[in-house]
Amino acid sequence: MHYKNCMDYLQVRGVLPFRISPFCPVDNLILSTCVYLPFEQVLPSLEEDSWLPLPQAAAALMAQPDWDAGGLILAKDTPKLLLQAAQSTRFQDVQLGCCESVLDDGTQFAALTYRLPDGTLFSAFRGTDDTLVGWKECFAMSYAFPVPAQAKAQEYLIQVAQRHPGKLRVGGHSKGGNLAVWAAVHTPSPIQRRILQVYSNDGPGFGRDLISTQTYQTLADRIVTYIPQTSLVGTLLHQDPRAIVIRSHGIGIIGQHDPFSWEVQGTTFLPLPHRSRRGELEAAGFQAWVDGMDAQEREEFTNILFTLLTASQAETLSDLSQSWADSALAAAKTYADLPQKTRRDMLDYLWRFCLSMGTAAAHFEAPSEDA
């Protein structure tokens, strides 16, 4: 049975301009997904006061070599989504600009801003890409406040708002959703008052309870968090309990996280009354493992893990996948050279992980009416 996703939405509602059909949650997902593409190669930077219409930006991007080679993380239909949006009546007058990208030893960050025909702005933050730097930064969210990408997101949103008047929307998918919330919550009050909506599309929560702070509560009724029914990503760390559960037809953690697996109903996503039992138990198991470590232990685990992953000089998940045998040998050699206490700590962390997730799996396999 075919279900409708954001591509189907574009086919049906792509003929409707924003003056007839206002901005909606599915528009947010489309713009938050397209930011995964390497627009930094063709778009005006944050310092430039210029914009490119979406069709022109898409054409310029497609002229770049390997523009659609996003590695293991880029959802396979993303290039097609961009092309379909650029050819639609709805998005043809959307303009793109204020592009910024940072990739160094500790930061993976990218963002751009869309200027809609009604004069409003949508600042979109890129989620974790194929780089190991990006993944290490995600792990660091469990013990560092803020991580470099969160600080960059805050700075970016302030600069966009200071340079360009008008109402604002902010959003992103995966880590990009986390960055959107962090930036909006930590921006000055005059800018916060201009924010119409903040969208976290299956973005992870925060390493400490941001939700209970006064700054978060000021924006709470404008923050929308979507989490697929069996997703793990959107339940990580401290998440807003008001998050909206939606139906995804994806299989496993990656499949559920894929924005093209989210079922669209009209201008929004098909809501569900609660998450699946399996999703709840897996999330509880993972959270129990994280909560069982203090900040110092989380940092040690992260540093050891990525020391092993980069032992073969791999820089991306694709590098690891393409040379997995060499990567495994290099990791084993590096592990053997670690101090005895470090090796023992790592085994302890992994053992605790297996215990936590094993307990969750045992609960899932037990007979239940809602299994």
C-alpha cells in the first residue's frame, strides 16, 4: 500500500503559492531536508546581502561535481526533492542566502536561510553529515553545554535576524532540529519575539534539562518537535514531553529517521496517540545506559570510541564502510596499544550498554497486548 510523503505533497500542493496555502509543517520538512545538500558551494554567504531564487540555486548546485554524493547519511531522494521543489509553483519564488558552513577538528555546522514570498524567513540547520567529526560532536552533546555547533547556531540566528527584518521560522532535521531549538532559546528577547515557529524534526534532546528553564518556556508554545513512532534519535537525552508522535513506514533506526518515510496527511504528518512499545523500550534502554554514566565517563567513552574509528585515518562513515577490514584492523591495533585502564573502562561501558539494551529487548519480546 502506498503512503503519502513529502514528495507526494509537492506533487499535489506544489501548484499552490504561499498566498493561497500558508506555510505548513511539511514545507518545514522539505526546507530542512534540502539543507543537507552542499549549497555552501554556490550560495551567498552570511556577510553578503544577496539572494538566489531556488530554481537558480538548484541549477548552480547541479553544475557542481558530486553535488548529490552525500555519503551514507543523505536520504537518497533528497536530490530529487530539491529538483521537484525548484520546478514547483510553490517554491519557485523562494530565495536562498546567508549560507554558512564550518567543518574543523571539533565542529560540523551548516545553515542557510530561505526568504519566502510573504517576506518571512526560514533559517534551516543541517543535521549530522557523513563526517566522523559530526558524529563525535553529536556524542559530545551528552556532556558538553554547548557543543561548538550549538554555539555557532546561536550566533548564526542572531546575525541573520540583525541583518534581515521580518518574522522568523527556524528548523532542522536530526541534529539540525536540536540546533534550531538551542539557537532560538538562546537568542535575545527582541529576536525571540519575531519567531513564529521552531521545528525539530526528529532532533535529539539535550544533555541537561533545557525544557524546564524559563528561556525555553518563553518559546515552548512555538516549539514543535516531531518524533516517529519507533525512532530512537528524537528520544535521546532530555526531550520535550509534548513532542508529537507521527507515523513512519521506515524500518529500524535509520528507516524511521528518514524524512521520506514520514506519512503526510494534508499539510501535516499523520499523528499517532503514542509511540510504539518497541520504540519506548529501546529508548528507555539507551537512556538508562547514558544516565548510568557521569559526564566525565561519557566524555571518556566518546574519546576512546572515535580514537578507534579514526585509527585508519578515516574521515567519514563512507570511508569506514568502503575499507571496513582495514579500519577494523587499525582499530584493533590502536585498542591494543591503549593503557590497560582505558581498555578496561571501554569494555565496562560496552558491557553496560549491552545490559541496558538487552533488558529492553527482553521486555519487548515478552507477551503484551500492545506489542
